[in-house]
Amino acid sequence: MLKLPCYLIVLHLIGAAGAAAPNLRPLHYNLSLLTEVDPVKLSGTFSGEVIIRLRVWRETRTIVLSKNGLRVGPKVLLFRSNTGGRVTVRKVWHIRRLHQYGIVFNSMLWLGEEYSLVLQFSGRMSRAGGYFVGGYMDTKDHSQWIAVTQLAPNLANTVFPCFENRTFLAPFILNLAHPRGTNAVSNMRVRKIFDHENDDYIWTSFHQTPAMSVQRLAFSINRFTNRTSAEIAKGPAVTTWLRPKIADQGDYAIRITSQIIVYFVGLFGKPYPATKIDQLILPDTAYQSHEHLGLVSYPEAAFLYSEQHSSTRAKQGVASHVAREFAHHWLSDLENAALHWLHYGLSDYVAGFAVDNVEPAWRFHELTMLRQALAVLDEDAGSSAQPVSLAHALMSSDTQAYHKSALLFRMLHSLIGTQVFVNALRLYLQRSPKGSSSNQAFLWHTLQEESDRQMSLRQDIKVSQLMDSWTMQPGYPLIRVMRNYATNQVTVTQERFLRNPGKRMKRPQHCWWVPLTFASAGRVSFVSTLPSEWLTCRAKKENASRLILNEVAQPDEWVVFNLRLATPCRVTYDERNWQLIGKALSAPNASSIDRFTRAQLISDVLNLAAAGVVTYDLALNFLGHLRDEDEFIVWQAAGKCLEWLYRTLRNTAIISTFKGFVRGLLQAKFDELFKSDAAAAAGKENITELMVIVLQLSCQTDLQSCADFALQEFAGLTLATNRIPVDLRETIYCTAIQFGTEADWTLLRRLYKRSDVSEERRIILSALACSRENWAMDKLLGLAFVGQYLPKDDVLLIFSAVAQNPFGYTLAKKYLVNNIKAIIKLYGSSTDELAQLVTVLMKEVTTERELNAVRMLMKTDLGNLPGFKTAFRRILEVGHDNIAWHSRQYHNVLAAVCNITGSIEPQCIY
């Protein structure tokens, strides 16, 4: 039985204590709101009235609402619904810290009675609130504004006084007053439009919503144009609202939206839960995409695609993003605050199948899951990692928990099979209660019930036991596979994997239920991921997590565990088995080992070396077979690790030797891909991504033929003509700017100003930061933090690119320190967004002196931001881990690289 950590038990008890029956429940909201915007300052105010019909469940004299930053009054009235009589107010109180607004009445509110509460209110629009203003330039280069709400997870109380408990579901009637010439969109269809008492304004009234939490209300005022998707038989009408200037770039996403909805109707066995959908494409957003009943909002970068100027990866990203947002529509009714990770993870997982249905040639789902697995294993290896089940309690915008949750559904799916998985999912959607905190247990029960019926799991393996071991404790296991070649036995054990093992703390022993799959040279089969054995966590047994296997392979045969990375964990072997695997990968028939498993092996061995589990001699020698590797997913795994090493070693004496080592791996592959006849094939899907990875690594490590190729391609670039393959532009632009002139920088800057394609603009911004000139980086930082209409994601992109430039780190840090107050104001005190900027600096830290400088910035200027203490700990861990790696592993990498290259540079001799 899994032993829960004490902090989970405490949270559970707090939740149980807070679940006491409330005194009142809302039955209906009627919300009227006037929006007034200053188009020059891009600021605004709102005022309105809300009528809340409510029922008394326990007699009381007090109504307690939630409000944050609002002014309530002067009208505060309460009427009895059955008589129309008014209940007079005795006093009101406000606890600002808890965002509570209490109204005490002279008379008792009677049990079972219904009342209507009428409140006037007003507030200011803000990025830190749930209703804010964004800006953009129209087709005539005139400034325009858009007002939009994003009330989840806890910002409804910044827009109107309400009951913010997510379990309180009530229908809404919404009435919006907005300037003539603007559009109003919301969850429901427009009921009527009529005149406002101010001739410059009109009222738009919407049909009543179904019962829902206040966080799911959404609306926007804008001057967008609209496009309609293909009609869906017995499905919702889909309308997309976006800037007229870039409307054509929405064609791809608009076309596949209908196909994705039809797919999910079939998968879930339920119709879409509304009669219409409005898709709102935002030029900038304080948060990520949000899906609400009848209204979905996206940042432009996640929705727009240009056939001429967007990459293959961007097109895949658009399809994935749209699929993920719609997948969650079927699950949002079941959502509970504590189960965000569950439903978002499930949406993330099934979205890939919808993309495969729309674009089968991509084989998108399996490739994305592997990429996601490698990213999660990297992020979840820190000592501060939290269980995915605490994702909402941490109030973090980080999607790490959702991605990990998706991987766990992938693991479970591979164990029980598609028929069981889909049947259980449909039963879950049919039977589970709305918003219940018991839905997690109910989902595990449904999966278990269906699995038992189909006999797809071993009898002693319980779904709840398995999934709780992965969701209710932090991190993931390192599986140790140790072979006894004399007895032909294999001993398998587990422990928690940590990037910085020196930070182990005294905690309860972690243990996971781990399905074991394996193959050997004598039994080469990577098709099935059904487990041959299990590592279990049975209570009161000393060797519960130790397993001994017999006759797995002959002594001269390799063994590989965790086929196709079906389980999110790392695996290490005894040195002899590592050598046997390396020999097999260098042999002519290396492809007999599945490409996903090859990618996993490279990711494992390099990350294990970084943690000191295996030596860097073993890990770097293991990479030799890359010279003959043709699968981009394997190169991608290697590239991720090599890029981290490059960045970490960039300012050390060993960097030139390390670059020489990497160039030795790349030269033959670069020549193969980029000779004249291969360059013409860059648009072919089977090699494009491989070309992107090899080109980036080659130019990054100063391969001369790469620089020559990039400069030659860039030389043909003009404002009117761009023949550079779209997928290769990022590296070619960066290399040209790095070695080019001020005229090259200016040309690219002018291309940026002309472009309306989000991805192209981001590629150019990143490339402009590759300059070695301070004036160029100063200009970019000024553009980032002073430009009024630059999306905040692009601000982070510029700051990251400058900080990662060897010539730009000091400049970026100085700019942030000197302008921190203005930057806090720009971000509206958004803790998550400001933490991202500081994390960029911390990732470059390698010494205690650098760490202390960033620590001082956080303590002095950011320490009072809400929720920053949690972010503070996570950011500091990044710096501590970097310093620890340099202390323990730098000399090991030095020795390994010098041995492999035979370098006679001074650092290798002395």
C-alpha cells in the first residue's frame, strides 16, 4: 500500500474541513456591464450591476461574497422572492486579504427561502485581473484595442462580486454595453441588440447559459472580423473572430476545427455541449488559451499558420493546440479545482489522436508523446518537483503537471488496450457527477471495472494503486538493471531519480508500481508494450521493489528495458550491458532497435551522466553511432542534451574542445544532408526535421561548412525575395547575424516590421539577438520592454535570446535590474510571467557570485509579489543545480572529451 506524504494528508484534511455545507447557494446571475476604454493609454474601467438570485440552506443574517479590487455600491439591496419585500442592510464589511465582502442584514434570512441580491459595482481593467485591454495595429496602421476576460482559475471576483466556489453552478444572463462599431461575443448566442442611453454605446444581450461556475463565464469587446467553419451535421455552428489584417492565416485552423469536433463526438460518444462556438484569436493575452462553453480564446501564435512563411512544426502546433482545447470541452463539466491536472492531462493525451485523424501522414501522436516524455523527465528531475495531484494547489501556470498526466494516461492506455480505455472513458463521461472531487477515484474505478471485464490487467494490479503511486508523489523512478553474467540473472530495483543527487533529503522512501517491458538481442520485438513483469510496492516487505528475473538474455546479448519509453522513467544498466547496447547501435543493423528506444537510450545515458549515475566517458562514447543515424527523433534527443552541455560549458576553458567533439559527430551527416542535391529536398517531410536539428547543432558549434552554407543562403535574401527554406530560416538568420554586418541586421529588422506572420516575427526577433554588438542587443531590449503592442511571449523570447548570447547575459541582467519597477508595472505584477524572466537569468548561472546577484534581485524587488515564495524556491534550485554540476562533473566531461578527441589543447594536457 502506498504511504502518502504528510503534506498530502494535511491538504486532504484541509479540503475536507472546508467542505462544510454553505449557508447560501446562488441560483441565477443577471450581469450588466459597461466597458469604457482609453484607446491611447490602453487602459479602461468597467461598471455595472449584478442581480444574484440565491437560496438559503442555513438560516443566517450574513451574505459573504468574493470581491477583489472592486468598489461595491452605492446600491446594495436584498429582496424576498416570494413577497418582493426588501430586507434592510445593517452593515457591510470587507476582509481585503481574503477577498471577502460581507453584508449583514437586520432580519434573519429564512431556511429554504429565495432572495434577490442587487449590487452595483465598478473596477479597473488590468492584466493582473480577469478583465483587461490588449492593443494591436489595424490594416491602416492605426492603433486598436480589444477587451477580453479570462476568469479562471480565480479571477471572477475581480470583474463582479460573486460566489467563487467552483461547486456553485448557476445560469447567467449577460448584458454588455459597448461602443458602437464594436462586436460583443460571449458563451451564448446574441439574444438582442438595443440602444444605450449614451448614443455612442449599444447594449448586446445574450441568451441564458446553462448552470456553470463563475470561472467559465467569458466575453469580449472587439473590432475583429469573423470567419465561419464548415457546417457540422447536428453539431455547433463555429465562428472565428480575428484581426482583419491576418484573417487569411486562420484558414487552416478554421478548416480543421470542424473535423476535430466531429472526431471527438465519435470518440466520447457525446454531442458537443453547446449549439455554437466562437473562437477568439487574441493578439496578446496575459494567460494561455482558455476554453469555455461556447467560447474559446487563443493567442495568435497558437492559431495562425501561413503556407509561405510558417514552418512544419508551427502547422503541427496549430493542429495540436486546437485539438487540445476542444478535447477539454467534453471534460470541463466534470472539472473540480483539485482535478485540473487530471482533466487537462487527459485532454492533452487524446488531442493527439484527433490530430492523427486530421493529418495521418504526420504520425503526430507518438512523436509528440516521446518529445513530451523527454521534456517531462528533464523538468521533473528536480528535488522541488511536486506531485501532479497538487498542480492546482500550487496555482502555477506551468503545464508540466498536465504533460506528465498525459504521459501517465499513455502508460495506462498501453497496459489496458484501446477498447478498454475508450469504453471506460465514455462510461466516465456518462456517469460522473459535475465538479465532484471524487471524480478521480471514480475514473480509476471505471477503468478498473472495464479492465476486469476484458481481463486486460494482471489480477493483482489495481488501477488506483498504480496511478496513485505516480500522481500522489513527486518525481519518477530510476530503474537499475544489474545483470549477473555468471548466473544469467537480472536484478531490477528502483529509486527516485534526481538531477542533483547531492540534494537528497530524509523523506519517506518513494516507490512506484512500474510495468517492465524489455527486449534483447535474442528476442528483438518492440511492437508490444504489454509488461512482462512488474516492480511493485507491497507493504511490509523489505524487498518489495526488488525483482530478480531469469534467462532474460545470453551473456553476450544486450538487454533494453522500458520499450518505446512507455513508462516515464529513466533506466540504467551495468557497464557491460551499456557497452553491448553501444556496440549494437554502431552495427549495420542498429535499426533493429526501435527508433523511440534509441532516442530514449541517448537521453537516458546523457542525463544519467549529468547526475553521476554513469560516467561521461561512457555517455559521450555512446554517441558515436549518431554519424550513421537517420531518424530525426533520435537526433532530437541527442540535440537537446548536447545543447544543454554547450550552454553550460560555453564560458569555460573546455568549450573549444567540446565543440570539436560535437563537430566530429556532425560533419559527415551535415555533408550528407546539405550538399547541393540534398538542399533541394529540404521541404520533404521525411528529412526536414533532421535537417533543422543538424543545421542548428552544426552552426552552434562553429562547423565551418555550416557557416558557409548559412551565409550563402542569407546573401540571396532581399525585402522582396526570400528563397531560404522556411524550416531552416531560424538557424540561417542567426548565423548570418552572428558573422554579418550592421546592414544584415538592419535588413532583418525591416523584414520584421513588414511581417504579419507571428512565427516569422518570432524567428526574426530571436535571430536579431544573435548579434555580437551591444547596440543591437540594447535596441532589442528596448523594443521588448517599451513597445506597446508586443505580445508578452515575444518579450520573453527577446530577453531569453539576449541572455543566452555569450555577449548579452550581463547586458540582459543589467537591464532587468535597472528597469525592474517599470517591468513589474508592464506585467501588472504577474508573478508567473516575472518569474519566467528571472528563470532565464538563473539558467545561465554557474557560480555562487552570479547566484547571489540574481537572489538579491528576487528578494529586493520581487519578494512581495503574490505566490513568489514558491517560484523563488524553484528558481533558486536551477542555479544550485548548475553550480553543483560544475563542481562535480566539469572535470569528468573535460577528461572524457579530451580522451575521445585526443586534443592537445592546454586544458587537456594539464
